[in-house]
Amino acid sequence: MVNFFLKTVICLFIFQLSYSQDSTLVSSVVDTTSIKVGEQFSYKIIIESDNFQEINFPETFNFSPFTIADQFPTDTNYLKSKKIISKKFNLTHFDEGSYSISPQKLSIGKDIYTTEKIDIDVITIKVDTVSKKFFDIKEIKFTDDPNSSIFKIITPLALFILGCLVLFFIYRSYKKLKSTEFFFQTPFEKAVLSLQEIEKSKLDNQKDLKEFYTRLIEIVKRYFEDDSIDPNAMESTSNQLISKLKLLKTSKKINLSENTINSLAEVLGNSDLVKFARLEMDQNTITSDQIKIKEIISSTKKSIPNNEQRDNEKRKEEELKFQKKLKNKKIRYIVSSALTVILTILAILIFLFGAPKSIDSLSLNSDKKLLNQDWVESVYTEFNLRLQTPDALVRSSDSLSNDLNYISKNGSISISLYVKTKTENQDVLNDLLEDFQIRNFINIITKEEQLELGDGIKANKIFGSFNDNNINAKKNYNVIIFDLNKNLLFLEMIFEIENNIQSQIIDKVLNSLKFEK
């Protein structure tokens, strides 16, 4: 930088001496004329004028074969009556050799001025690959926001507590179900129990009396229906019910006495008088009607053939239904508990890691996990090739090799990046096939096409399949070859044949390719 400063001062001094000959002077200066491969150097264009005419820089500067690494804003200074304008660039080059910065044309007023040509030497650094240790490329890690970290702790904890509460309520319901015992009543037992309940009824007014007789008749009709004497007893009128009982007696399906049927007809008549004629009954009549209904139900039960046997069969049938229902409920509780646990865990995983990664973490497909995990994006080699891979490419274990490699955990995918020096009349395809044969690959099928990456960058793509004798398996391969002046950059990808997910992984790598400027 000291040399650069001295050169700038000398240049300005020359401008001052020559001012009397020309009112506008254009010059260029560099801070060094010798750089290492990839090293940056400073290049400055200086304009000195006393007429303050309009100065137009080119829209784009062409320093070929040098690359612009950085460009700085135009700097304007005044010295007495002179206007001094300078523009600075940082340039670099990646190939060894002697090169020249081409002259730059500038428009000042109506005149065109040209800078001088400057020679630059680019030298290569000798690398000792034996004694020097190479380190793997490391992934960039970002620091989490403290508030975000607290939120990531509280939310999963809340989800866990919510899941536990749901499980608690499910368990409590299951425990209650487990204590449920089978309970069965015959139609006769139900009727007797209902009659005992209405005996406690208070009959203080006409409304209470009407409700009492309604329930009394409903009990006897319900019994007839439940015990399959008259399936439509509840919808039958008093006359219809009596007619049906007489018909059943005549057909000898039930063995009811005439007195029993007449007693039922009397109670039904009293009930109709209370409900429709609003007739008030004395207590003796009410008590008598209750006793009659009990006797009617009891007599009817005795009159049905095989009544006891039928009740036992019904009891067994209902018990089987109860056990089946109980079993189904237990299964539902178990399934609900399992789903609650799974959904709680899944919700926590989705919150912490996102949906795709959480689902893949429960999946057994390692390729799908690989495709959807966070990939590493980095720049490799001195040619600044940027690409994404499932994990960082690491240097080969062979200390004499600078190859960068990635191999999946199950070994089904391999990615390699390496550089070879280009030779005259080189047959790249033949060299690649020979390399495959050395690696014990046979039955090699080869196709070739041009690949465009955008920004005018083209590459040669060699692809196809082969049989890997080392593992006795057929594989697909893609080899992307970049022609970079004196070097060839190879990106080799080997993956399973007829594996759609692995093909997506390779496509994702290819779509990420670009060169950093």
C-alpha cells in the first residue's frame, strides 16, 4: 500500500509538471505488478482537469482477462483550480501467467482519452500436500434469538401438558367403564319396580291424578310390549288392547282368565275417565286399580309358555351384547390414548423441526430424510464453484489427493469434486471410461450432452449406468465437466438405478450449481 501511495503521488506530480501542455490528463496506476493466483490488487483511474467538463465513465469496464472483485464509488477532489477525479477497482485472476490490463477509454467533453496498458504477473503458490494439514469445510451455524429459544421451550412443554391432560381424562373414563357391572332386568322385574315407584306419588290435585293413571297404564302396556305379548301395545287404545288380549286368549297363545281381562278393562276405563272426563277418583279406587295392575302383570307372566326359559335366554343375549360393547369401548380408549401420544409427539416435532423433517424422522426411508433435511451450501475449489449437498464435501483421506467427497450413510449415493490439468489432444470421455474400469466398473453405458447453468456458463454432461463389481450392483452416474482454461473441473455423482428419490437428490445438486464472481 505504501508503494501504491508513492505511485499515486508521483502520478499527480507528473500531472502538475505537464499541466502547461494539456489542461486534461488521464492516467492509471496499480499498487503492484505481481500477484499470486486469486489475490486481489488495486487499480485506479485518475483524471485531472481544469475546465470542469462532463466526464463519462463507461457503463461497464472491461479488464479482461482480469475479474473485478470489487468496485468503489468515484472520488472527487479539488486542488486550486483543478478538479481531480479517481475511480478505484480491486481486480484478480485465477490462472498463472503474464497478462496485461487493456487500456480503458473515457469520454471527457468532446474528447476521448485512453489509459495506458499495464502488465501484471500472476504466480502460483507451491502447496505442500504432504506436510500441511487440510481441514474440512465447516457448515455455517446461526445463533438463535434468545426469545425464540424460550418460545421453543414453552410451546413443546405446553403441548406435552395438554397431551397428558387428554390422557388423564381418557384414563378416568376407562376406569369408570371398567367398574361398570352387567345389569339386566326382565320385563316383569321392570314393571314391578315401576309400580313400586308410582306408589310414592302424591295425588294432591287433578293434574297429579291424571299423571298417575297415565304412568300406571303406560307400565302395563310397556310390559305387554317388552314381553312380546302385544308389540304395538303402547300405540293401542283401551278397546284395541282388550280386543287383542281376548284374541290371544282364544288362540291359546296366553292363558289369561276372563276376570283378569275384565279387571284390565275396568282400570283402562277409569284411566280414560280421569284423563278425558276429568273425573276425580277416591283413594280406595286408586289403590284398587294399583293392585289390579300388579295382579294383571303377574297373571300374564304366568300365562306365557316357557316364560322363565325365555327370560334366561334374553339375559344371556344381553350379557353378550354388554361384553361386546364393553370390549369395543376399551379398544376405543386404547386407540384414543395411542393417537393422543402420537399426535402430541408429532405436534412437538413439527413445532421444533418443521413438518417435512418431523414426518421424515418417523419414516424409515433414509433417502427421503436426506432429500428433506437442511443441506449445506458452500463454495469449493479455487474456481469458486457454489453448490448444495446433503452434507459438506470433505477432503479425501488420501493426503496426496485434493478431491472433495460426500458419501451417504448407507453408501448408496456418492458425490466427488476434483480438478485435472487439461492436456493437448485430451480425450476426456476415454479418460473417464478408463478411470471407471480401474475402479472395477463394467458394462458402462454412456451418453453425452451439453448442460447450460445460466449466465452463459456451459458444461459437458456425461451420464449413464454401469455395474459396480465391488458391490455387485447396478448404478447410475452423472459427471459434469467444466472447461476452465488450463484445467478441467469434474463433479461426479453416483446413485442407485430406478430410485426416484435419489434422482431428485441429484437434480437438487445440479440445480444449485453456479460460479461465484
